[in-house]
Amino acid sequence: MALVDPDLTEVLATTLRVAGAALLVVALPAIALGFALARASFFGKSVVETLVAVPLVLPPTAIGYLLLRTFAHDGPLGPQVLGFDLDVLFTWRGAVLASAAVAFPLVARAARSAFEGVDPRLELVARTHGLSRLATFGSVTLPLAKRGLLAALALGFGRALGEFGATIIVAGNVRGETQTLALAIFEDIQLGADRHALLLVGVTLVIALGLMWTVEHLSRPRAPNGTPRAARGNAR
């Protein structure tokens, strides 16, 4: 009996590759949008907030279908319109696109909360000392929001990790190419491979527990000296 299940290794590698690539795609734009929503006032802000929130309640299958129609042969971003094939549908890139689409709003909203947790008066003090907006962001805002932003990225990675509905529509369920843990569990259930499905569920649960522990740890309020506030209260 092999010590390492080759199927599990392949599925886990595909899952981590897709989720990691999706996080790289959404990280900067989602954090930038979160900052804009937290600090800027602009025309149509409520509309943007609503559009960002919609994918959180929209069925993933609906998101997947919209992506499928967008990148279909005759879709707005399809080869018939653009004149060249983006090679997205039913490839690992499609899996990344689907995972990124469902992870983006979660990262953006969590990033917004992280920036809203930074006292604007601290930024104002930095500006009165002659720092530019960019320097203030880099030396004051970003360090203070860092833990919340890391928690946002962890949430986004976890959401991309567990994506199923949009992925199966946009990328299919191709072993070694687009088959993630969620898709492999679904396939095992269909085939009646209960033991292997349970193994995959166990691996998924371990990853999910690790991610959520990380999020909770990063989201815990900190005292100025870096210790958790709860710990300081108990110490008293």
C-alpha cells in the first residue's frame, strides 16, 4: 500500500495552484477597492458597494454561467469578438477565473473593514508632518491594517480553495487540470467511492480549520504593545 495517495497528491496540488493563482489575481485590485470604499467618497459609491456584495449572495452556478457566456466563442470576451482565443474555458485558467470571481468580493469587503479599523487621525498627523498621501499610506495606514489585510487574503484563499459551482461550469472536472478538492469529492460521491471521498473531506477540513484559526488570530484586536487585548484583560 502506497504511503501517499497519488490521486490525493494530484488533486491537492491542483487545488493549491488554482487557489494560489486566484489569490494573486484578486489581491491588489481587491485591497485597492477596499481602501477606496473605506476612505474615499465618490459618485456612485453605493452602487459599487452593492455590486461588490452581489457575488456573495449570487449562486456560484449563476456566476459560472455568466463567465461561461462572457468567454464563450460568441461572448463579449470570446474569440469571435476579440479575434483570438484566450484559452480560458475548460482549462486551469478557467478554474482560476472562477475562483477569483467568488473570492474577490470577500477580500474586498474584509480589506475595507481592515482599513476602516485604522484611526484616520493618525493619517492626518502624518500628513501634517509633511508626508505625502502615498508615504502616509505606506508608513501608517498599511502597517496598521496589515493584520486585517492578511486575514482578508486568508479568507479569499479559503473561498477559492472551496469553490465548486462556478468552477465546474467554467472549467469542467478534468483530472490533473481543473479537478480541485471540491470537484474530486463530488466525483467520488457520484462513483460511490465513499472511503476516498471521506479522505478528501478530512484533508479539506484540516486546511479549513488551519485557515480559520489564522483568520481568527489575525482578526483579534491587539494592544499597542502587540499583545492580544483579551490576554491583557485576563492578566489583570
